[in-house]
Amino acid sequence: MTSPAQKASNYVSRKASLFTESVIREMTREAIKHGAVNLSQGFPDFAAPDHIKRVAMQSIADDINQYAITWGARDFRQAIARKT
């Protein structure tokens, strides 16, 4: 019997078959496994606090609207380090 995955593979190009799973999906599984807050796919299961919303709106108004570098903005990393 042919599984749905096997049937689907008949329609996937050789190049596409070389793609690997996204690290985001792996991080989602890790968050679930450890009961962590999962922000990896952008679907938090809680409302953002009002002060965070205000800062986000101000950042948009100030045109601070691009992704930070992968390891995070220096000021943000330092602020987190001071709290831990």
C-alpha cells in the first residue's frame, strides 16, 4: 500500500526533495517538550502586556521596523543580561 507521503513524493522535483525541515518547527517541538513560551512561529498563546504594545507602536512610529541581527540587538541582549 502506498502512503500519502509516498504518493506526494511522486510529484516533487528532485531539488525540492532535498529540502530539510525548518529549524522553526524544531524549536516549536522543543518549546512544547519543555513547556516554554513558544515564539518560534509567531503564535504566542497569551496577550501582549500593554506596555509592550505601547513600545511596539512607538517603535513603528519611529521607523524602527526591521528585524534585528540573528543573535539580537546589543542593547536588548544587555538589558536581558542585567535582569538575569
